[in-house]
Amino acid sequence: MGVELSAFVGVALVSLGMVLTPGPNMIYLVSRSVTQGRRAGLVSLAGAGTGLFVYLIAATAGVVTLFTYVPQLYLALKLAGAAYLLWLAWQTVRPGGTSPFAPQGLSIDRPRKLFGMGLLTALLNPKIAILYVSLLPQFIDPSLGSVAMQSLLLGLTQIAVALTFNGTFVLAAGAVGTFFARRPDWLRVQRYVTGALLAFFAITVATDRGKPLPA
């Protein structure tokens, strides 16, 4: 029983691409770090990481196969996720919109709330749901042994990539925020680029005709 190196690399590359595409997790973590500091960002990241583990446990247990037998639920998830990403795109580019790197009037939250909001943001992130429901199973080869164990190993690879790069964003958010604050024109460009990427991903999710594969 094992997982081929190509499967690890494939999952890592897909995970990296999704992490680098601005989404709910990145926006929340960066905004919180800019507003309240690195410690708050790292606590929020711990909550988000826990949310990823929840998805991984569900995938390993085969819970996500529900989407295979009830495709209407999968379709509803995709459309809801696409709508949410479009809303985020509009909030970013609309007149008066803000960048996640711009300090905002967020309240100063305690660690328990920071952790909880990070957890909730991850659980409601359509990118993560789609990754575990539709993409991860494509790297699993039943001929190599336990599907559950392969799901666990590949899922841990995805989590490691996500935590590493999101952690980097958290640690660098303050410096990046200061950079943009001194260059309002660059901040405006960053807003439009972020909005365009969110809109692109929303359209990609909504028009994807792929079906979920059993985990």
C-alpha cells in the first residue's frame, strides 16, 4: 500500500494554486493580521487548519461520497460557492471597496473568537469543499491499497501546503499592508487584480461540468 510520488506532487501543485488564488481564507487571515497583528493571524490560521482537518476526516471516512449519490447537493454547493466568490469580487472592486491588505475597522477579538472565525471560514470555503469532493479522489489509485489511507496521506499533503503558505501570508501581511498604505495606486491595482481572480474562479466553479468522484 502506498501513494505514487506523482500523486503527492499533483496534490501539492493543485493546493498551491488554490492557496495563491485569493479567497475567503486568505482575505480573512490577511485582514485579521493587518488589523490585530501576527499573533491574531496565527490563531486564526490554527482555526482554519482545524477546518481543513474536519474536511480530511470526512473525506477519509467516505462522507463526501454523499455528493456522488445526491448530485443535486454537489450542484448546490458549486453554485453557492460561485455566488459567494462573486460577492467577494464585488466587495473588492466596488466603489469604496477595500483590499485585504488595507487596515480595516475590525474589532479586536479574543483568541477563542479568532480561532472560531478561522474554523468557520475554512468550513464555508467552497474552494476547500470542491478540492476534497472533486479533485482529491482523482489522485487516488485503488490498486495501490486502502483508499482511506491514500486520502489521509494526500489530504495531509494539501494541509501542509495550505498552512505553510497561509502562514507566510500571515507573517508578511503587516509589511505588505504598510507597503500598500504608502502607495495608494498600487493598492487600487491590487484590489482589481484580486477581484478579477475571484470572479474568474467563480465562473470556473459555476461552469465546471465535472462530477464528484467517490473518495
